[in-house]
Amino acid sequence: MKIEKIVHEKLDEFYYKINHDSGLTIYVMPKPGYASSYAVFGTKYGSIDTCFRLEGEEEFTTVPEGIAHFLEHKLFESEELDAFQLYAQTGANANAYTSFDRTCYIFACTGDFKGSLKILLDFVQSPYFTQKTVAKEQGIIGQEIKMTQDNPGWALLFNLLECLYHNHPVKIEIAGTVDSIAKIDADLLYKCYNTFYSLSNMTLCVAGNVSVDDVLEIADAQLKKSEPKVIERTFPEEPDEIVCDYKEVSLPVSSPLFMLGFKEKMDSTERSLKERIAAKVLMEILCGDSSELYKELFNENLINTTFSFEYFNGFGHSACFFEGESNDPKKVRDRIIEGVRKLRENGIDEKEFIRVKKALYGAMVMEYNDVDDLANSLAEAHFDNIGFFDDFKVIEELTVEDVKAVLDYALKPEYCALSVISPKE
Amino acid sequence: MNNFQIKNIADGVRLFTCQTSRFKTNKISIVLALPLNENASANAILPYILTRSCKDYPDFTQLNRCLADLYNATVIRGVQKAGDSQLLHLGLSFIDDRFALEENESISANAAKLLLQMLFEPKFKDGEFTQEDLDLEKRLLIETIRSELNDKRIYAAKRCLEIMFKDDAYSINTLGKISEVENLTFDDIFAAWKNALQTATIQINIIGNCNIEKIEDEIKDYFSSIDRKPVKPETVFSSDVEKMSEHREKMNLNQSKLVIGLRTGMKNQTDDLAAFQVTNALFGGIPTSLLFSHVREELSLCYYCSSQLQRGKGVMFVQSGIEEKHYEIAKTEILKQLDVLCNNEFSDETFDAAKKAICDSLGGVYDTPSSINSWYITQVLSDEILKPEVLSENIRNVTREDVCRVAKTIVPDTVYLLEGEAETDEN
């Protein structure tokens, strides 16, 4: 077992990275003076992993859409007490989430940390699926799907993804559909579990009122050593072009909602940390709340305070997204495209660049208050294969040239699509 | 570790401070509590207007640039309902001077100065507010009010509350009313600002590593020139229910949203608080609660079914997303679980779990500036401040009999269904 201590002097923070004998990578970030601890036990397995095989297997397995999320629900159950009933004995507040590329099981507690950690490690490593329990969950998740269908923001996002991607599974709804989850059975759940829930594909991240000794005491006793597995994922080829540039549906909303996306051509499978941070800086300079464009859009009544943007990227996809409420979404799109053209023409203002860098650094520092943010970000950094403090180094060293480099491949008007939810008459 | 102080610094103005170096940020937060009444619209616009510009930074672009230069100092702005009062929030959160990239940069002092200027020296103080400024703010507030329709769970809860508290101040939208906002004039806003500074019950929280004494002096300075005549908003607590009423409205939705409003019998916001909180957790506040385990896990009727206690008015709301055809069975099952509480038929495990879950969460109040802030700022109207450790002790002392006793005073008042018209029969 190898334990490494990583320190950030200026930030006055440190964490331990532990290569545990079981094959699991564990991160521990003690926060002196805190009463809470927060744990994340996660696997690099999400809604996009619909076709895969283990090294040595002949055939690829294709599974129903939404199965990663379904599996997350079902792991909470066992033959006897379910995980919520066990956590009820320690008082911890437990939950789980499934995203495009990961599934995480979490708890927060201020009392019995070791007892809660034992429950977490135990139930995630103890699958129990039967036809009866699968059927019960189909009713509950069916209602969860219907709830998200009534969420206009969710519809906005997935309509945009459908406009942008021909084949990439990021366009699939994370929870699947009522039809797709009807195809899930216990055998398929075991197949996915045995592929993706191997400790070499997982991480445990803990932050707060914790020590390495406490974590290892429980980890040593609970973790079932497993041989590393090599997972092969296959994604259908994705053309550079978008599918269509506009999609509008009507829902009961007060005024039109829009989401605008600029798909990017990918030369590698994933964007580097530097590229991602440079893209954020670029978007901030283009239309952040101190920019001229933001001011114009605001004063011309084209956007309101709900306007925001995000660099949306993952395995095999990346794009710049802008969203908000507007009575004229097409005009907002045209103005953003015009803003990008001007930025290309006039170049990036050095003063703006410095201001945005400073603000981004401040936002990074702010994230070190909450133990839940920290534990979740540790897991994210692990799955991205980067050091937890790397983003500070990148932002400090970032140059205008780095941002210009992103502008070369990002924000291309020919790869832009607009998703609109309009009010129902 | 936590160096707390609570003191009065002007008539009806309380200062809460927590000097600590364990956070990366400082937070200064101000709340002005006013009665929820016909002035709601003019009051509601204030936190937004006040934080979008000020004397030194007369438009939002200049102000936002200043905030970015202060390393992404983040504005807190908003309105909240607490019983029959309207809370106006404004504040700033910013990284501590220790983390500035250059020597001797004074983030805290500049941020504090900026925040106080926002509240006490708005652009309109000297008449420099333009028609465009006013129109912009009115548009933004109206759009916020209208967008309450977008989240159907929140919308359904709001409709249930409006029906249940028809003719009661509690039904007034804390963001104001569209027709009133449309008619707001510059004079209305100026008057609302003057009135808030003079009559609101005010609390200011300062949490972090900054020079608290210096900021306190600056605040006192501003208040010394204001002729304070504080008025404390009062809330009516009523437990009268003639007969439970049922209401339906239709909307184009995939799932129907069920809301049940109950009157708890609380006589004020601290009346038997610990017993009511345990009862609420046991009923529908935790994942092993009666509602979760019966309505979701046993009957598989829904994804969520939970209850929430609003102590400020002594009411409780149950919410669930269901199929319309399951309306009767879901409603009956939810009300049946209330009987389980009254009849002392719940398990010891669930009872202990409810207490443990609340105490565990109370133990974490001091772990983020936001949770410290919201714990203390929402007590602006309480004469005696309740500390989380005291409530925790009270929770531990709650008995099964306490739960039965308070459960018997909880009466269902209004059942509301936002009926989905687009529901398909797939299950």
C-alpha cells in the first residue's frame, strides 16, 4: 500500500492519496475544525456506457438505456435491511446520483463516521437483484422519469443534445425511458455490476472530520480485493456536423427558455484540463456578467438574470452551452455568434483576461469551504486522471494565447444548434 | 474555535458575529424583516435594485467588474417569507485576504464598504436613478414572478398555500404581485427603502476572518444618522379547520402533483418545536419515514413523498408526484400514516432514526458559512436566539408520547391536485 501526502501551501490544504491493496484508490482530505464528514464511493460508469466488454470477452454487450441509474437504485436493497434502514441507525444522510459518466454513493454525517463508512462500503459491494425487486423499482423510476419530463430545463438540455449528436450516447436520457427500463432484468444488472463495480474502476473520497487511520481501519476490513479489470467501451462514430440547428417544443412555461450549443470537432477523446479552463475563460470574456455583450443583451431586454453558460464536455464530446429565458431566443443566438466574430476579429482584451482569471481563481478558492463539494470534486479529479490542485497551477499559468487556441476550434457558427421551450398557448 | 457574539448595535438592529479562520471566505449578510402586507411588491424589488448598482458603481456592468476584481465576490440577494413577514436579504461573500494573489490586497475592507454602500447609498438616494433603471428592475422582478410556473412542484405547493390561506397575509406572494410591480414608481421605491431602513427589524451577520470590529463601526456609523422606529412583524397562528377541502386544477403535465396542507396546532414558531420536528421527520422527513416507506417503497406509487414543517406559520405540507388515477389511494395512505403517529403505532427504529437524523444534521450547522448564516439570520424575529446544540438536546429528549400528543393536534386542511392532462397509461 502506498500513501502519499499532497500539500497546497498557499491554500493551506492537503490530502492523502492511498493506493489500497484491494485495488481501490482512496483520497482523504482532513478539515480541522469541522464536525461533518462526507464520503463518496464512486464508479466510472454512467448513462453513456451502453456498449462494453471486459478484456478477454469475445462479444460486446449492449444494454438498455438507463440501466446505470437503475442499478444505482437497486444497490440500496439487500436480502435483509436496505441501506437506508442501516444508515438510519447511524443518523447519516445518505444518497446517490448517476450522471453521464459516473455513479456515486454518498453520505454526510457528524456522528458515527466509521459505522456509516462500513455501511457504504458494504452495500455497494453486495449486489442483490431479483425479478420481484426489479419490478417494484420499475414503478418508482417510471415516476421519476415522468417527473423529469415535467422539468422544462431537462427537456431543453436533451433536445439540444439531440440536435448536436447523431450517435454519441450522451444524448440518451440518464434514467432511460419507461419502455427501455421495462427491458431491464436481474441478469443484466449483474452483468453491468460485474463489469463496472470492480475496485480498480472505482474510488473512495472522504473529506472533513476524518483521519487516514479511521478510513483505513474500515477499508481494510470491508474491501474485497479484486484483480484489476480492463473495460473496453465502444462508442459509435460521431460526425463533426450537427444533426439539425433548431428544435422547439411547447410546455407550460412563463416565457421561452433557450439553450444554445456549439459542438466541437474532437481530435482527441477528451479535453485537457488546460483546454477546459481556457474555454471557461473564453466564455466568461465573451458574455460573462462584466462583458459588453452581456450588458447589451440585458439592456435590450433579450436576457435576464437566469442567463448562464457552461463548458459541457466528456468522453468523446465537448461543446459550449448558453442558456436562459428570452422572448427572442433566435436573436440571442445571432448576437452571440456576432460577439464571437468580433472577438475573433479584435482579439482578446488583456485587461478583461486578467479580471476573468482573478475571478475564476476566487471561485476555485471558495470551493474549499464545503466538505461535500470537496469529496465530490476529489472523485471527479480521480476519474479525470488529474491532481486535485492542478487547476490552480493551470489558472495561474494560463495565457491569452491558450484562450486564442480554444477560439480556433470552439464556438463555430456552423456547428451551432438552438433548443427552445416555448409557452403553451 | 467559534467565537460568537450577539449584540444590539442600534434600535432593532442586531449584530451576530462569528470570528473564525477555518473558512476560505467571509460572509456579511443583512436581513430586513417587514410585515407581509400591501407593500410587498415595493419591498420585494429592493434587494434587487440595491445590489445591482450603488453610488460608486452606477450600473451593473461596473459593479460586476468590481466584484470580479474582488476575486469573484458573490452577491446575496432575495426575498423570503417567514410567517406573516417578508424578509429582504442582501449580502456579500468573498475570499479572505490571506488568499489574495498580491501582497497587501484588502479584499475584505473593500467588499464590506461596497455592501454597506449598496444598502445605505443607493444610486437613487441622490435622484440619479433613471427610467431605464426602473424599467429594467421591474421587468426582471415580473419575469421572476412569472417563472414560478416553471417548476411544477413549487408551483403546486404555492397554489395549495394560496387556497389554504385565502384572505390571510400568509398567502401574499413574497416576490410581489405582477400588476403592482408594473405600477411601481420611483417614489414608491424610494419610500419603501426609507421605510425599510427606519422600521424593519434588522439583523446583520458577519462570519469569517475579517476585521469584524472595523466593519461594526462602519455599520454603526451609518445607523447613527437614521431615525429608527422599528416595528416588529407579528404572525397569526391558527389551528381552525372546519372541514378538509379538496381542489383540482389541470395542466399539461406527465405527472400529477399532489400537495396536502395541514395545520399543526403550533401556537408560535418555537411552540413544542422539538416534538414537531421529530414528528415531521418520522412522518415524511427522512428516507425511512412512514410516507417514504409506505407510499413509495410499499405501494410503489411515486418517486417522492415527503413532508415539510414551516414553523414560521405552524403549518406542514406533504408533497408527492403521482398518477392521477392513484389520487384516492395516495391521499388515503398519506392520511392513514398520520393516524399511525397519533395511535403510537410507529416502530422504535423509525422513531430513533428520526431523532438521530435531525441531531446529525444539526451537528453540521457550523461547518459552512452558509449554514451558520441561514441558521442565525432566519431568527431575526426571535427575541431569544436558539442555538443548534440546544435544539439538538431538546430533540434527544422527545418521547414517543410527545409525538402522539403533538400529532393529534395536526389537522389536514387543504388537499390540492395539479392534474396532469398529458398523462399516458404506461404503467
